Amino acid sequence: MNLKPYWEKALTSEDYIALSEERAQNNPNPIDPYQEYYELGLQRMQRILKTFKLDEEQLKTLKEKNFNGKILIISEPWCGDASTTVPAVFKFFEGHNEVRIFLRDRDESLINQFLTNGSKSIPLVIILDENNEALHRWGPRPAYGTELLAKYKANPEVYPKESFYNDLQVYYAKNKGKDAIEEILNLI
């Protein structure tokens, strides 16, 4: 499946961060239901951008794979899962492979082609070849995050939503995108 039209409409990392800052600090939509999440997401994104450290083994793996393609991420700045994963992907592939972000809520035609169990879950990382053909997909969260979600869904009385959200964000803060990068590298 060729995704060139989506790639051409997608944002650079700089544009995505600028959009995140605008929505967090001066949202043109004064009644945006995601406002508090934009602010929280921006804080998390900035933390990852400051603290992300390249893993030399992962970098070696990327070089060995000789990957010449691109990374297209379907995301939104309000998404909690995206707030740590997206900046880690930016930083890891910087200088090696181009990364762009396609906003899910601006045009749902792309996410509708990549549903996760019938839902429009984000972030979704699509690995493209040099000709914008989709090779693989990853997302919306690392395996450990998916396990936490399954634990919550299996028994929300014992493992309530607040505990799930807290555990997930603690994991993201400590892991700093390392697991997501590892899982994406395994698909390349």
C-alpha cells in the first residue's frame, strides 16, 4: 500500500512539537476537550526530548539492517501513549531515517486503514520503504503497556483505571521509549 499522499501531508518533528506547544499554551479552540491532555503531553514530550539517550546496541542494530526507508507515525499531541513514544522515535532515527507525523484527527482515512482491534488507537508507527510502501506497523504501545491494559480490562475492580494509567506512565517515564524502539527495530 503506497502512502505517499499521507507522507506529503505529514508534519516534521519540529512542526509537530510546535503544534503541541501551540495547543498546550494558546489553543485556537477555547473549548477543546483535550486541553489538559495537550499540556500534560507537552510536558512528557519535553522530558523525553531532554532525557532520551541513544542505546548503542539499538543504533548498531539499525546500522546493520541498512534500512533506507522512512517512519510515518499516526498520532495526536494529546495522546498519553504518544507523548513518550513519538519523541523517542524522533530522537532515535534522527540523522538516519526521516520521520513524519500524520495527525489522526485531521484526516481519519489513514488510521481507518490501520485499525487496532477495530479501534483508531495511536500512536501507530508505519515503517515505509523508499517508495512510500507500507512494510510493517507498530503500536499503539509497547508489549508491557499492552499487558497492563489487558490486566485492567480483565478485572477493572481489582486493577482500576487510575492504577493502570499511573503504572503505564511510571513505566513510560522510566523506560524512555527504549522498548518501543526495540520493538520497532525488530520489524525493520
